[in-house]
Amino acid sequence: MVEIILPNFQCTSQSITAAQNGNYYELTTGSQAITDANGYLALQLTNPAGSGKTVYINTVQATSSVATIISTYKNATLNITGTPAIPHNTNWAYSDASVVTGRWVAQTSDPTSGGVLLQQINQIGGATEYNLEGLRVIPSLTTNQTYYILLQNTAANSNLSINVEWWES
């Protein structure tokens, strides 16, 4: 047996450091019932114009009880008001003071307006997780910047949900 000793060695990630410093957040749509086949659940995250913060998307989780198409977009928007999705700080010693705003909608028609398609995968049902590790970087600019996740079910009477985690600096 070989034992390797590394004195004073610590392995931490940016997300762990952000959580320890109260800059790591999560939000969810919760489980949403979609009654029609080819129904949609969309979540829009917005880094508001001039926020002064850069947002680093760490993890996106999409769950479905049936086969689903998962699409992610840069700067797409919901074409309706939607329901607020409230960011929560993962470090309970800090307030839920994220610059990011979120809103979601579940409906029978595609609620997407504009944007650039970044990724699209077919999920066979169950849970899918994107471990982006901060590779989706949403800067503070003079206009709102959005990260948009769209789920489209392929069968009626399904339950869909979206969860996102990120840090800010």
C-alpha cells in the first residue's frame, strides 16, 4: 500500500468557495403537470442590465416522467409574463439576494421568443443533469442577458421540472 501525504493541500471548487461566501444560489420550477402531449415547461433566468455581477451557471437539472426534448438558449425570452421563480442562497447564513430574476411557464404552445440555441438533447424520461461548472458565463452588460431552458414533453399527462444552480461574482 502506498500512502501519499500532501501537507496543507485543499481541493476546492469555485462553486464551493462561492457557497461558503454566500454567493451561490439555486431555484426550481417545482414539479409541473403537463396534460397535453408536446406541452412545454420553460424557465428564464435574467442577469439584469447593469447588475455589476457576472453569473456562472453551474448545474441544470431537468426531470420528466416521459421522454422530453431539453433545449437551452442564450438570450431567449418568455413571450408571456410567467410565474416568478425565486433564487435561494445555498448558505443559510446569507440572504437570498441574487441579482438574477427567474420566471417560468407551463403551457401547450412554445413560449420561446428569439435567442440562440446552445444545446438540445432528447431525454428518455427521468433526470438529466448538465454539470457546466461555470462554463455558461452571463456577464453584466447594458442590456438584460438571459439563460433559458425549455422542456417539451412527447406524451400527455407528464410531470416536468427544472432546477438551476449558479454563483455570482
